[in-house]
Amino acid sequence: MDLEINKGIGRNVEFKGLESQYLFIFCGGLLAVFVVFVILYMAGVNQWVCIGFGVVAATLLGVGFVGLLYTFRLTQRRVRLERRAKERQEKKKSRRQKR
């Protein structure tokens, strides 16, 4: 019986380019919109107002163009910063080895 080795141990959770902390922000925003929608509906606000609020808020917070692109931009920025830091460490290491 052959078992595959998990090479992702110690790495961040990632889903289609979204890293864990930004994925939680994304999901938290959608959950907050849902909770406010339910509260408005239970308070007796008109059904169409609640639906309109839910659609607009979800579009702005995460599902839509603005929130999703912002989340991906944060992820890409973090990846770039980590890559630069790793390159700097490798350069320092190689300079020390040359001496």
C-alpha cells in the first residue's frame, strides 16, 4: 500500500489564490451580511428592502468585483513581500558562505 506524502505541512491554507487570513475576512464579510439581513427581516422590514440590502452589501463586501479583487490584491502583495524577504535571506546566506 503506497501512501502519498503531504508536502503542504506547515503551509498556509489556500483556496484558488486566497490565503487563509484573507479567506476568513471574505467569509466573515458574507456572514455579517447574512446576519444583518436576517435581523432586518425579523424586525419586519419590507422583504424587497432586505433582499436589496443583501444583494448590494454582498456585492460590495466580497462576492462582487471590488471585494474579491481587493482580497486577491492583498494576497498577491503578501506573497511578493514574503518572496522578497526569502530572496534577501538567501543573498545574505550566500555572501556569508563566500567569505
